[in-house]
Amino acid sequence: MSPEPARYGTFHVDHLLVGVEVARLEEVLAPRPLTPVPLAPVEVRGVVNVRGRILTAVCLRRFLGLAPAADASAAHAVVRLGDEALSLLVDRPGDVVAPPASAEVPVPAATSERFRSRLSRAYAGDGRLLFVLDLASLDAVTARPQAERRPA
Amino acid sequence: MSDDGEIVAAFLAETAEGLDRLETDLVALEADPTSPALLAGVFRTFHTVKGTSGFLGFRQVEDLSHAAEDFLGELRDGNLQLTRAHLGGLLEVVDALRSLLGAIRAGGAEDDRDHEELLARLAQRGDERPAPPVPPPPRRAAAGPGTTGTLAERSVRVDVELLDRILRRVGELVLARNQLAAHRGARGGGGLDAPLQRLSALLGELQADVSRTRMQPIGQLLAKLPRLVRDLAGQCGKSVRLDLDGGDTELDRSVLEAVRDPLVHLVRNAVDHGLEMPAARTDAGKDPTGRVAVRARHEQGQVVLEVTDDGAGIDPERVGRRAVERGLIAPAELASLSEAAILELVFTPGFSTAAAVTTLSGRGVGMDVVRANVERIGGAVGLHSVPGAGTTVRARIPLTLAIVPALLVSCRGSRYALPQASVLELARLGDAALGHPERVEDTVVARRRDEVLPLARLDELLGLGGAGREAPGTVAVVQSGEARLGVVVDGVIGTEEIVVVPLGRHLRHLGAYAGATVLGDGAVALVLDVAGLAPPAGRSDVA
């Protein structure tokens, strides 16, 4: 008995296609105003109001070490991370796909270690790679001041 | 929103409720497979979903609910005997419908999904194997399905966002009343005293009434549990009876939202870790069917939520051993602890990880997270366990979230909330109360009456840098413990009653914030934690 292929919601992030397991994806939302959080880790672009819930918005471009977006508006992919929901800022949403296990390929070794450590696998298909985000790695967003405090 | 949008939104809300009811009824049907009332209820719900989805052109929802309706028709007419496999199929239909609703909610349309196999299985009337023995029915203290008619006629459906808006408006009214009272104070009574008092009394009552509209019965959370327990029990190979009690206990909806995850986690724990396998239970002289009870009740202005299992209990010796293995406690320290104190160790972060994690209760969420979640909303969690007899986890939670009056200030184009309890007064640099800032060595201070008050710019406190900007002149004098600090802000916007919501895990450690709040216009403002606003070392640009 072969297991059902996992389904992924896909998102365009810079020139890449990044996938999130559908089971962990709560919803996808249009761009909306963010409140910046001074002193927050660099990947955190701010907090956002989603129907009264206040979610932390993590910029996937920064998280994956990609070029920052020229355009500040970005769609929100709301994912479940342990006991809370988190908004991932993506350029725009793509389709839901279910790549067969046979399409799995190694994450290209030429990418940065930081990039590789934040993905759980990659699939080849339709002429482009799908990188599956390792949601557990979002815990790697830790305290790093956004702006240096004035040195004493 | 367009008319169509409203129709679809209403369809989504009603169907989501219908699916919740279906799930509860289907699990109840498992225990009582021939109940005409339950069969009719399930049939009716599928029928309604089929009708509305067909009208709105959601083809997949229609096909699935149609197939389920046909299938139930045969059951109802007695042509078919309900088996466990049938029920599994029907629950799969509920899951499939739910994910289609999710797609419609997110994208306005059904996503492309293949339900052929499920439809074919329903058409073939599923598996004809005889049903294995089913566990006894979950006992529900609340009224059963189909008895809510009179209540429904006396209630209306209101969007919760509208309720939130009304609550905020009441907060604004309170603010306007305060301004009016201050104005009157300045120019003397003028016959306004009596109407103002009346206004205050009415506002108080209005606030209490509006708060009550946000109360929801915890039953809607409990209604998810029979399905959860059924699935979990199946996966673990255990036989479980679930008792629910106190479903009509009411809580503010934001509190309800906050206890959802902890409750689910506690129930998962009880089934997965608490209860023994049937054989082990028989050996121990217990009923092979384990019992999990979830009870809610009001007590002293709080809600008490209990999850009890009659499983093996928690062995303090094992807990102690594990805590030592994980380096959470030194062996010598362990020896000095009472049994109750040792049990408390299960709430320590890092206690329930790796080895203890199964696919069911795992997901890296331990008792520490349950405790953190409950404490975040001002509650408390305790644990009581008797080896061999079972475990009870008891959470005390507030009825409503703390609504605190706050001062809204602006800084660098953003709004921040300062809880008013920590604000002593507002002043301007250079006015009589504060005087002009002076530099004393590396600190900038102002004389506030007979004390010397250290000053710090908010943008500097928040690491935004203040250099090169003209010093703003408004000062909020705040107090934390014994320490006082003059926080220099760009301006004061006003006061507002806010509901403080905790920040997510990536921001909770920052110290500068007590949480965040949604303002009247829907934007989020950070709530400053006065104790965490450490004045920066070194010179400042206030002077």
C-alpha cells in the first residue's frame, strides 16, 4: 500500500516556488496593513490583525535569505505552528499540488546552508522545482535586534 | 461585500455549523445505529447542504452531500445495516466537505479535488463486513440534537465582528463621557451633574450587556471532542468512553478561542498517554473501556475546566527520573521534593519532548505549552494524579479577557498603547510640572516637583534611534515598581479601552511589549510593558 502523495499549497517567493503542507495551511489572505514591531527579529515584518487574532508576520524572502521585495504588499499564508498560527508573507499564492514521491529530488547543493536548513524536501516537475518549507525551522527565527541599539 | 458574497458567507457559516452537528450525530449514531431521530437528523443536514450548494453552483459539495443523502436514505428505510466502515465513509464525506468549504472561503470557489473513490465507495454501499462492537455512547449533559427549536426562534445570527465593533463603540462612549466629566469639572456643575450620573450608570449597564453578547457556551468546543476521541481511540487501539458535562457554561468568545488548543491537547493526552491498552486494563481489574470526562462549570467568577481519565495515573518516580535525565533538575534537588512538587515537573518546558512524543500527542506541544496558553489569558493549570486510578488536569480560566484602559501615544508614525495603570501623569517639557531637561553625566533628567526624573525617548527605547530628530516634547511619566521614568513621545492620541492579546512566540521574549491590541480602526497597536522599557545606557537626544 503506497501512501497518498502529500498535498502542498504553493507560493511564489522571489523566483522560487515554495510549498507548505495543505494540512498545516489555515488560509491564504490578501495583502493587508502590517504594524511593524521594533526590536523584533529581522525576519519578522510585523503583526497583523486576522479577524481579531493578532498574528506574527514572517517574511519568507528574508527567512530563506532571498532578495527583499521591492513591493511591500505581500499575500499572507497563515500556517499552524504548534500551538499558534503564523502568517508567512509570500509574493503571491500558486496552486495546490500533489507531486508523486518519485518526483522528489535533492535540494540543490549549490544553495546556502541556511536555505537548505529551512526546507524539508524538493520536487521536480512542470519544468520548475518545488521547495517544501520545513515549518519546524520557523523556530529558528530568534532574537536578533532589527536595528542596533545605541552603543553604550 | 456584494449580495452574492453575503449569500456565500451565510452558506459557509451555516454549512460549517451543519458539519459540526453532523460529526457529533454520526459519532452518536455509531453507538445507537438504528436511532430514527439521529438518522433523520443526519439525513436532513446532508439534504440541506445539498440544496444550498446546488443553488449556489458548488458542484462538488452538492455531489458529495447528494451521495451521502442517498446512502442515508437506504439506512433510514432499513435496506442497509450501518457498519463502522460506513460511518468512516460518512465522516470522510464530512472532512471532504469541510476542506471544500475552506477552499471556497479562501478562494471563492471549490478547488479541484478528486472524490471519485469516495463517491464510488458510497455508491457501492461501502464495506459489508459486520460491525465490530462499538463503545458505549458518549453521555451528554446538554440537550440532544433536534431539541433546540424554541431557542433558535428567540435568537438571531450576528457577525462577531459587529459585536466587537459595538464593544469598541461603547469604549469610545466611555471616553467621551470622561471628557465631558473633565470639562464639567473645569467649569463647575452647571446643572449637568444629574444627567452625567445617569449617563455613567447607563453606560455601565450597556457595557455589561454588550460583554454578555460575546459570551458563548463552551459546548461548541466540547462538540468537537467525540469525533477527536473516536479517531484517536481507533488509532491507539483503545476503547474509550467520553463523558461531557457543563456544555452550557458560557465564556467570552476570545477566551473560548484561547482554550481551544489546550483543551484538545489535554484530551489527546488523556486518551494517548493516560488510558492503558484494553488488555492492561483488564489485567488491572478495570473495565477494558477507558473513561475520559471533560467538565466545565462556573466557580467564583471563573470557569473551571477539567479533563479526567481513569487510566494508569502518573508515576512520580518516572517523572522524577525523566526530569533528571533531561537535566531539568539535579538528583539531590529531586530528593527534597514532595510528590506533588515532582508531578509539577511535567509542566517544565522541555519535559515532554522526543521520547514521549507519539504522532498523536506529539507535535512538540507539551504540558508546558498548555500551561503557558492558559496563563497567557490569566488562568492557571493544576494536575492531580493517583497511580493506578487516573489523572485530572484542572484549568481555571477567567470569564472574559482583561479589558484595560490605555493611553495611546504616537512615535515615528506608529501608535503604541501604555496601560493607564502605569501612567502617573502627562506633561510637557518646559511646563510648570516638569521644567526643562538637564543633562546629568550620561543621563537626561527633568525636575518633577521635588524629584529628579530620568527621561528617555520612546524611539530610542525601541531601538529606532533618535539622533538628528528634533526632540518631541510630550512626556508620559510612568512607574514600574519603585522606578519612575519620563517617556518622551511624539504625541498623545487619547485613551481607549483595549483588550490585551499576547504576542506570538517569536516576539514574546522582547520584553518591551506586554502584548498587542486591535484598535477601533482594525489596526494593531503594540502594548508597551513599562517594566521592560529599559532606559538605554549612554547619552540621549532629549536635551
